[in-house]
Amino acid sequence: MSGLNLSSLSFPVGISEDGGQGSKDDDVSGGASADDVEIDKEAVEEEEEEETEGTEETEETEETEDAEVMAADDDTGVPSTRLKYKTPKKRASMLLSIIKKEQEEKSKAAKPKVFDVDFAVGDSVELEYASTVDTKTRTISKVRGVLLAVRNKGIATNIVIRDVVLDEVVEREIPLHSPLVLSLKVLTKNFVKGRQKKKIKRAKLYYLRDRPDAEVRVTGSGQ
């Protein structure tokens, strides 16, 4: 037995020299070649490079979208922060909203007799308005009514009032930021009473359109 050459022995498929079980693929193909291993490594490296490039492109896109353009004013030297928008439509929409907001703030500051008044739906109110913006030729008129609704729409904020004048129901929609509206005064708080004469808690009182006219009569009611 000492002269037995183990290298000359053949083993069945699936049995290795050390007694363990090998794979059939290894026996049939004789194992992967060096060229195959190099090709696999190159494929893995290419996939990793593509994933890295995709991640970098995503980060650059997000940074571009979320970037803020700091533009220093030539006169004051104070930087102004503005979001960068790609499409002209978005830029125009943003500029328009900024202009509307600025006009709304200016209007509120210039008309304390309107916007500093504590009024609410259900109150009876009186508004003064001018026939024209020309202070030399304009005439001042007054309108009254029950406040049915307050529509908060920024610079387009308006109120709806309802009254009975000369036995005719008159309903008006008045934009509060209009330069023709000069002042607003509350005549009676909680003019409209709910059940058991309690305060109305509704945000809109459109149901009064179907109620008797006497419930919204302000002019000629002794106020």
C-alpha cells in the first residue's frame, strides 16, 4: 500500500479527494477561467460606477431645485433671498403672489378704519365709500346691512351684506381693499340671533336669504 499513487486514482462525480462533496459544475466545466473572473469583476465595477453617477446626478438636481439665489441690492447692499424656479410660469406666479402680498400689507396699513375694526358675521355694519378716487369731485355715501359672509382672499378679500331698502332686498358684495371703501363701523354686535336668542356660530349666514326680510332689515330699524 505504501507504493500506491493517489494521483492516478479517479473519483466519482461529486466526490473530492478530501472526502467532501463538490459541485457538478466544477467537475464538468473544470472551474471558472481567469478570463471569466476578470469579466465578472469589470461588470461589477461598471454597475457600481453607474450607481455612483446616478446618486451624484440626483443630489445635484435636488441642490439645484432647493438652491436659493442670494442677490445683493446695488443700492443697499442687503442680500435678498429668493427661491429659484425653472419655468417662466412658476417664476411669474411667484412674482405675482409677492406683489399681491405687498399690496395687501400696504392697504391694511393705509386703512385702519376698515381693517382695525372688530367685526364678525351676524353684525350689522355701516360702510362709507366714495364715488370716485378724486378727492375734489367725489361724493361720500353710506350703505348698511347685515354681514352674511367674510371671504378672506388676500387682496381680493370682500364681505357680503344684506339689507332692506324701500321694501326691496338689497345684497352687496364689497371688496374691502378697494380704494373707494373709506371706513367700516359696527352698528350692532350679534344683530342676527339664533335659537333662544343666542349668538350665531356659523361662518356664513346665506340661509337668511330664505328667511323673512325683517330679519335682515338694518336701514329704518332705528339704528
